[in-house]
Amino acid sequence: MKEKYLKQIRNILYFMLAVTLMSICKITSSVSINLIMSIFIFLVMLPVVTALERHKVPAWIATLIAALIAVAAVLGAVAFILYTVNQLIAVIPGYVVRMNYLDNYVMGLVSRFREVPQKGSFLSLLNIDWNTTLIPLLRSVSASAINIVKNSLIILLLSMFLLMERNTLVPKLSSVTQNSENPEKVAIMVERVNRQISKYLGMKFLLSFFTGLLFYVTGLAVGLNLAFLWGVLAVVLNFIPTFGSIIITLVTVFMAVLQFLPDWTPIIIVAAGTVATQTIIGNILDPRLQGNQLNLSPFFILVSLSIFGYIWGIIGMFLAVPIMSIMQIIFANMDSTRGIAIMVSSGSSLRKRMKAEKKGLEPGLFDDVMFPQDSLKKTQKKS
């Protein structure tokens, strides 16, 4: 009975600690976002450095190459943002005219079914001057490019230091987690995190790339303005589960409506092409190729999107799934938090274990994403 109460108290303390940490991250978001991004970039660059070292490239050269790739990616992203902003500023006046046309078109349709005021307008309800609102907003984004580069350099610098200390990372973690007598457990956990995130990002980027390519081809086929922009945004937003795909599909279709109305043929082509792309890649190919690799509950993925989106904004939504995956692996390796890892999982590994037990098989025969400590036991037996 005493152990039961102690366990309950410990769980309450864990919950309070989690809430406290999230509150601190929210309060210090301008600093904590750089820290969490540096860890994320470190995990992305680590496989590149490791692969170069396997080909006999000196460690410092491999680290430098990875850093240069990251810098080039940042500069490319900033250049694309500036290019996009200039393109949008140039086309906004034309789209404002099309918005007025769309407003009148919709009001004409509504007037067929019910009487509307003579000067009725949906846009008048919003009371927004799009020219004086959107253009200054876009110019402010362009002006913040210097801040983007500055924060990116800070993040890359922190990532570089983590890369240089990667060989001492496992011993440090072993010491902190009081596993210095069994460092293999921490080493396997770190390796699992690295492999899991690398697989997820690699496959997600591949699927997102083809999603963006099909968005671009669909827009190009009907002459949609800024088709390349919508394709790139499809690649980026596809990293936000569910919400990202819905948002970019709705935006692309709306821009087609704005440009082509009253000609419905190109609008239908864009709508059919984008929806079919998201359905085939997002609902068929993505689950088949990635399978149960992440082993995360869809419900808890949406919860993590809400939580980390609240803490770090749009960047938090991009990082929500990798963070949840890392937390699950860590929790699964600790007896006191293993229940949390089971709760946030998809349940597939648990179902396999239950079926195995019914057939008299060993539970450890199955995938160890959910229970990575099983792989530790197998490794120790072999040695």
C-alpha cells in the first residue's frame, strides 16, 4: 500500500515538473526555441557527420561540411522568403480586384435564394483595406530577414558545439542518469533516437517533396499564379501532421478560385489534383512506407501539436512529432515512466506482444521502437 501511494506521489510530481518545464519554455520562448532547434539540427546533421567519418574523413572536416550544408540551407531559405515577399507585393493589387469580383459573384449567388441589401457585401463586414494591410505586413517580414539569419547562426553555432562534443555525450548522459555502470543502455537509447528521427525526416521529406512537385505540376498545367510558391509551401507544411496538409490544400484551391472564377474548369482541376495528391500520398503511401515506425497515437500527435504550437508557435508545430518520438523512447527506457510511453503509443507493439504471449512466443521478438530496452537485453545476451 505504501509503495502504491509513493508511486502516485511520484506521478504527480512528474506531472508538476512537466507543467513547470513547459511554462518555463513558454516564458522564455525566444531563448528556448533556439536551444530546442539547435538540438534538432544536431540530430539532423549527426548522420551526415557519421557517414563522412565512415569514409575516413577527419572529424573536424566532416563537422565543417555539415555546418556549411546547414548554412547554405538557411541562406537558401532566407533568399526564397525575400523572393516570395517581393512576388506577393507585386501581385496583391491584382488579387484585391479579384477579391472584390469574388465578393460580388458570391453575393449574386446568395441573392438568387434570399433578398440581400443593395450595397451588401461580405468584404464590407470585414472592414479591411487589403492593400494597406497586407503590403506593410509583407514588408515587415522582409525586413526581419536579418533577425532570421542572426537566430539561425546562433542555432548553428550551438549545434556545432554539440557535434564537437558528441563523443562525450553518452558518458555524460550515463553519469547524469546514474547509469555509469551500464552505459550501453544510454548508448542504445541515443542511437535509437538518432535512427528514429533520421528515418522519419528522410521519409517525410521524400513524401513531402513529391507532394509539392505534384502541387506545382497541377498549378502549372492550368496556369495558376505562383504555382512554385504553393508547391514549396506544400513541402514545408506537410511536416505538420493533418493541419498542414489541410491548410495548403485549402489555400491553393482558394487561390485558384480567386484567379479563375467564373471559369470552373481550372478550379476543378486544381481541387481534384491537390485533394488526390494529399489522399494518395498522405493516406496511402505515407502509412505504407513509414508504417508504425513512430508508433505514436494520432490523438496524442494532435495534442502535442496544440501544446508545442502554443509554446513555440509554428516552429513548435513542426517539431511536435520529433519531440514526441524522442520523449517516447526516453520514457520507454525508464521503469517509472514506461506507462506514459505506452499511453502515447499507437498500441501496435502492445497488440503484437499480447498476441505473442497468447501463442507462447517471447514478447521481445518484435519491434523494439516501443520497448527499446528489449534490444538492450538481446545485445547483452549476445555479448
